[in-house]
Amino acid sequence: MGAGSIYVPVGSQRHQWLQCVREEDFDALNSLDLQSRVSSSWRLRVRLIEHDECGDPLQGSGLLCLSSQVLVMTAAVWDAVRPVLEGQGVLARLQSDDGDFWMFVPDLCDALNEAGSSVARFSSGRVMYVSRYDFHPERLVDQTAFRIPQMPKGPLLCTQDVVDALSEESGVSFQRVWPTS
């Protein structure tokens, strides 16, 4: 573990994905306290989307897209990635009639170097998005997956260790965001 390349997950247009069933599930997924919610007995309810908007079947995968701030996977995929994600966040079982799915919500890590990053802000000063990331490498030494406190509902960020552990799965790819070339 340690500072190296940092990636964000990108969902595939050709693979099955998950969708929140109820509006309150969607609201919870996008809440600031998602990690504390999934640490309790509450469970997010989701459904598997197996066909695209034209009715064509989507490809199956053990790694599914639900939101860029979390990793969603089957139990078999969790077993493969567990060694690099344990201690990095909270794992929660999802409620679904379509299968056995798990969601990993990473911890916050104050590693963003705002001075070296390109950050767009709302008029309130809150961070809207980061178009170019820069990190404090010394703060990433024990991190494999994390979110940044400047954007607690922003994308999950992960290291090469996570990308390597998930290299056999095709439902989500990973885009390198740091260092930039």
C-alpha cells in the first residue's frame, strides 16, 4: 500500500447495473451520512437492471455500477478484493430480490492537495467538482480506497492495488486521475 496512481470507477454502458428501488434509498445513497447508515441495520434496497433502454440484454458481471462513491459487488468479488479493502471503509449487504449484492463505502481521507488541484466551487465555497486532482502522497501511505472530505458525496478514489484485485471483473473500469500525464 502507499502512494501511487489514483483511480476513479467508471460504470460500463454494456453491463448490468443496480438501481435504487425507493426514493428514500436514492436519498440515502446520496446522503452525507451514508457510511453511518450502512453501519446500522438499515439496508439499501436495489434492483438489477438487465436490459438497456432498447430492451437488449446487458452483460453480467460481479462488479456492478450503482454510484461513483461506492463499489458494489457480489460476495465472490468481495472475497477477491477483501484483502486490499478491509479496514478502508464499511461493507454492507444490499437488499434485493435479484441476487446477493454488497456495497463498500470507503472512509474519508484528507489527502487532497487543494493548492495543486483544479477545484470548482459553488458560490458558498463548497467544492462542486475536481477537474484535476493532486494529492499529498504522505497521507495516502495506508490507503487503498477513500473519499475526500471536500466532496464526501464525490467519487470513490482507489489505488492500483484495488484496480489489480478487480482486474478480472468487467462491469466497472477505472480511470487514472493522478498523477496526470
